[in-house]
Amino acid sequence: MPSEALADVESPPNPRRQRTGLVPLLVVGTGIAALLAAGLTSATGNDRVGLIVVRVLTESAAVVTIGSLLLAAFLVPPQASGMLAADGYAALRTAGWSSLLWTLGAVLAVPFTAADAFGQPVAGLFNPAELLQVVGLIEQARAWVITAVIVALIALGTTLVLSWGWTAVLFFLALFALVPVAVTGHSSGGGSHDMATNSLLFHLVAAAVWVGGLIALLAHGRRRGSDLALATTRFSAIALVCWIVMAVSGVINALVRLPLRDLFTTDYGLLVTAKTAALLLLGGIGYLQRVRGVRGVVETGSGRALLRLAGVEVLLMFATLGLAAGLSRTPPPTDGRALPSTVELRIGYDLAGAPTAFRLFFDWRFDLIFGTAAVALAALYLLGVRRLRKRGDSWPVGRTVAWVLGCFTVLFATSSGVGRYAPAMFSVHMEAHMLLSMLAPILLVLGGPVTLALRALPTAGKDGPPGPREWLLAFVQSPVAKVLTNPFVALFLFVGSFYGLYFSGLFDSALPLHWAHLAMNAHFILVGYVFYWPVIGIDPAPNRLPPLGRLGLLFASIPFHAFFGIVLMSSQTVIGELYYRSMGLPWVTSQLDDQRLGGGIAWAAGEVPLLVVMVALLVQWARSDNRDARRLDRRADGDGDADLAAYNAMLKKMSGGKVGTTEAADKTD
């Protein structure tokens, strides 16, 4: 719905609570989802039906938790003090109860998943010792355990926090809780599992935000909460983005797993077709709501009217959840498809041959996570620059060039031949590591994205509800940002991660897992950005360092990097030896030599970033001196050079009036 249609509409007062049948609607929707999931997968036996019911209940609780936290953090404004208002607090309490149900479902899913994998009754796995042993063998059961721990922390957090900032932290933690189970399903195995897993992550996050956000909005209308117009407008924009992301990621995931010829001839294909039709119908219903019905709902302030308007959409969403649960329990068809090679099973795709310079630069495979992020961040930055230029403000070209080059570096390190060969060879992995942690962050911080965003985004105004600009400013000034940009913390994270990752056995454990590669890449970028932000960043850092402090922090990191490379080059132990040997790459004749090459890359790669940082520091210092000189000149012009006159008067008094030579010299200067 267009925002201008709601701009002049005020939310009604908050009278007594209305009962609009939201809880029965959720119960009916969950029942539909469970019946669809059980029926479409032809589940037989109490245990298998129980697993499906548990999954549907757990996913329903998950979307309610995420949607309630979304409403509390971003759809309704907090108090001026930053504490949650009444509407946000009510949504937070809802998230607390639903997260408890989510935790319970995750715990119950562990024995049901283990029983399903081993073909045993659940009752036989309730022995704690036996269950722990079985869980250690089943990856998805371990994922449910991790999910239960994360969601339990969320449930605890909802009882402790009252501020907007910590509510936002709980929201992003709830989104992260979707990851463990998502990366251990059908999409995590077989060929092209990198594309399948990445697209599934996009799909699940978008679906949870969309479904959960609509349910939270209905609950907000049921309570006749304030700022209903604002919440509806913001969710309208979010829902549109989620629908687009779900449609695109769903198509990619289906194409990876299913040839077009099997779309209407296999159970898996029919489920994909039904889910696609449901998504298209959901998009159409949502569009009609935003165009035709929402204004009347907001004007009347009737939660009952809002429920009637969106009830069909909610039921259809739950039906889609049922289809998704059924899809997760149905393996994709394998008839007529060639068995994937060992390399493809390990990393999701085959390699054409040895990593020549041509292949490293031009043998691309687009990374859906980091490639999409790089393109989106570059586009958003350019849109911000365009907005400034349209209103007559200037923005340095050098900053734009630096940001675009930084985004391209992330794209190149993850989607080019470097990104393609990085999971299979230690030396190429180290190239990607250096690009993501040493070069890309330098270019990104030189782009000054926070400063650009604060200038381009509209302000909320004195009495207006906080928006994206205020959210960004709150994050920059948050205690978390202050701790991360503390010089000692930033140095420890930046340098310590080299040693902690590669010499603790963590890297060996992470190598076979696609999600761990995603986590490593994200870690490299973030810790590099946190380190270089206070050193050469254009944006004002929470912890500002003097010029000598910046230089000292930079030089403090150099010996650690050099020593890390030397240790790798001189080590006689191969890191990740079992994994790399299992790849069976014919052009890697010695894993130790490949590791030593990676150590040489790590040792030499620090020179170029050091040069870039030094040049940036010198330019910044020169510009700072010029600004100070211009400021002093303007001050002298305004007060008639009062400082110089006072200085000459002091000298005259000290010398008893004989200052002719000194005064003349001062005037000459």
C-alpha cells in the first residue's frame, strides 16, 4: 500500500482489548499445515506422523517468534528513552511464549529425527545415554539441539530485555536460529548443494519474516495498538521484498534439484508446483490487500476488520508451510541423473582442472550469499550518492570508487575462480582469505557508508517515529559497536582469528561443511572491517584514535601476520589433511607444498594492504592539516589576527618593550 495513503491517518485510541478470533485462526492454520504435510508425504506410523506434526508446530512457533520480534523492534516505535512502548512490550511477551514452544518443538524433534533415521520407535530412544550417542551420528539431530539452545536463549532474553536495541538483537538471533536445520536437510547433500543451501537460506528467512510479520500485524490490530498505520506501511514494504526473494530463491532451489521434465511427473515436482502456485496466490492476495483494503482497516482501527482482511492470506500461508514441510520430507528424484563425483559431493560442483591464472580470473560460479550481498550493497550505495546529487549535495568520487571496488573484491573472492577453487585447495583458500580480510575491508571503510547513509536517509523529525537513519545511528553508538572497535578488541579479533582458526583444529572441522565456509567468509569481512574502521575509516568510529594511535595499531598487527605466514611455510603438519586428500585432485601432488604456498601468500599479501593503508593515512593527515590551517585562517580574518597580537604583546611585556625585531619577524611570517 502506498505510504502517502496512510500518512494522514492517525491510529485510533487504545480502548479495551477486542477478541477477534486470532488464536483460533492460528490453530486452524497449524492444523491445515500438519494435515497437508502428513498427507502429501504419505507418512505412515505414529512416529513419522509425530515427526511431521512436531516440525509443523515448531515452524509455526518459529514464524510467530520472528514476526513478534520484528514488530517490537522495527514496526512500532519505542519510547523516546529507547525503551519499548506498550505495543512493543506486548509483542515481546508474545515472542517469549512462542519461543518456549519453539524450544520444546526443537527438543522433541531430536528423538523423532533420530528414530526416523534409524527406523526405530521413539520410545526406544528416550534413554539419555543412547540418545546422545545416536545424536552424535546424525547431523540434523545435532542441528535441532543447536536450534534448541539458541531459541532457549531467545526465550530467556525476552524476559530480561526492555530496550529497543536488545529486542533487535533477539530478532536477528531468531533469524540465525533457522540456519542449523536449514543447512542439514536435502539441500545440503549431493551435487550443487552450495546453490541449493544458499537459495534455501534466502527462502526460509523471507518466508519466516513474511508469515510471522503478518501474524504479528494481526495481533497488533487485535490489540488496537497505536501507530497501526505506520506498522502496516512498513510491513507492506517488507512483504513485497520477501515475496520477491521467496519467488527467486524458490525457482533457483527447484532448478538445482529438479529437471523441468520431472516437474509434473514426480511427487517432488508436484509439491514444488503446488508451493509455487501458493506463493503466486499469496502475492496476488497481498497486493489486493495493500491496494484496496488496508486504508479502511486503518481508518476504522478495527482489529476484527483487519482479521477478516488478512485471514485468508494467513491460512494460505500456513498451507504453504505444510507444503514446505512435506517438501523437506520428500527426496528429490534421482532417476536418470548421473552420480556426482567425489569433488562435487564435497563442494557442490566439479573443477575443470588445475587453477591456472585464466581459470582463477574467468571461471566464475556466482555465490548467492556474498555475490548477492556485494551487488546489493554497491547498488544501494550508488542510489544514496544519486539522492545526494539530486538535491545538490556533493560526495567525493574517491569514496564511491573505493566502495565499488570493495564490493567487487568481495564478489571476486567468492564468485570468481578464486571462490570456486577456495573450498578445494588450501593455497587458493588463503588467497580468498587475504582478499576478504585484508583488501576488501580497507576499500569498504574508505567508502564511508555510514556517513553516506546518514546524509542520504531522511530524518524522523523531532516528534516522528525513528526510521532506518535512527536505527543505523543507534547501532553505531551502541555498546556493542564501542566494544568491537576498541583497539585491543579489534586487534585481538583481527589477528587472533588467524591463529585460532587454523591452529586449533577448528578449520579441520569446518572444511566439510558448506555453512562453515559461509561463516568463515563472513567472519573475515567483519573482523577486517572492525579493525580498519578506527584506523582509516571515513565514518566516525565509536572509539576515535589519534593519528599516532592509528599508526601504532596498524604496525602492531604486522608482526603477527608475518609470523603466521612463516609458521605455515615452515610447518610439517598439514592442516585439513584428511579432507584435502579425500578430494583426490590430481594436480595437487603434495598437500604440504600447497600449504606452504598458502603460507607464502599470507606472508606476502600483507604488503599491498599496508601500502594502501599508509597512503590513506598520509592523505587523511594532510587533509586534516589543511582543514586546520583553513580554520585558523578564517578565525584570524574574523578577529583581526587577535592571537598574533596577543603573542606580540606578551613578548613585548617580557622584553620590556624591545620587541621590534621579533615583531617584525612575526609580521613577516
